Amino acid sequence: MIHPIRLYGDPTLRRSAAPVERFDDELAELANDMIETMHDAHGVGLAAPQIGISRRIFVATELAAPETDPTGDDSEPAESRAVDEAMSEAESEVEDAVVAIHIMVNPEVTIRSGVQHGPDGCLSVPGLWVEEVRRDATIGVRYQDVSGAWHERETHGHFAHVVQHELDHLDGVLYFDRLPTDERQAFLDEHRSALAEMQRQAKALLKELRAADTVGR
């Protein structure tokens, strides 16, 4: 099932998500829905708050390391694809490069090392991105799968960037919050009208969802 993605202005995006406590068929179905929704939106990651569910679970796509210089112009925003006119060709390239799609429940960072800078965008802030966001180059993550079993893995480069982006969503943080204060304010000022329109759409979707919920009762 494909869920509508909540946009900037939706209060769920600014809440710290609650831990997942039940590991059952419903959680497995949620994870599958999130993967389907991520693919439909042409993203490489999606956190539960982005579909209005304030729980600590996200899905993230691990891509093969690019053959070109990873610090060059071939880098893409961590979550949002961003280049609409090249979408068909880019989709094919991403599909060929997928190593795995990971489901991380109740993730915890165990180690951090190094520094990387890369482009970042978000499915909840569509059409906007920044060229450089500072992230850790390597992070270790301890997390549960949909059955509740614990795992640990070390992530590097682009995938570490994606994981950190999704971890931020679980804490109510958006990618531009990671910018230095002056750059963050410049981003907000430059995109004021686009962000205001997203807020309007976010409110309209919430109203629509509440009306549908009332009818369904």
C-alpha cells in the first residue's frame, strides 16, 4: 500500500518518534508499505514519521559505490532524487546499483568517525535541496529487524549519509536543520514561498485524512 507522504509543516515531522514495542505482522506490513511508498516517490530512504506514523522505524537503500569520484557532481541528495528531467535514466541507474534495502527498527548509533559533505534533499520537502550537508563519514548502527532480532553494522559514505538522514527524521530533525545558522536562515528565506505552499498542502492533507477517518468510523 502506498501512503501519502507528509510534507513540511506536518507536526509529525517535528516530533521525536516513539520506540517500536510490538513485532508482529502489522509491523512487517508497515515496513513493506514504506518500501513501496519509497519506490513510488523515487526515494532512497523513508522514515515512518514521513507517512504520519510516529514510530522509530525507517527503510533505506544501500547503493553500490559509484565508479566516479564520490565527491564530484554525480552525488545525489540523500533521500530525494531531485533531477526530474533525468528521472527515467536515473531510475534505471539506481535500480542497477541497489545492493540491499534495509529495514531498521529502534536504531541506535554506536560509533561515529570522520566527516563527509554531500547533497541532501527530502521527500517531505520536495523539489528543494542543498549542495552540502555535513555528516559523519562512518557510523555504526545497532537496530532490530521486523521480528525483533538485534543486528549491528557499520555504514560508510553515501549509505551512512542516508542512514543519518533517516535517523534525523526519527528525532524530528530535517536536513536543513543541520546547516550552520546563517546558511539555514538563507535557505529558509530563499525558499519561503515554496515552504509556505508545502505547509498549506500539509494542512489540507491532514484535514482530508481526518475527514476520511471520521467517515470510516
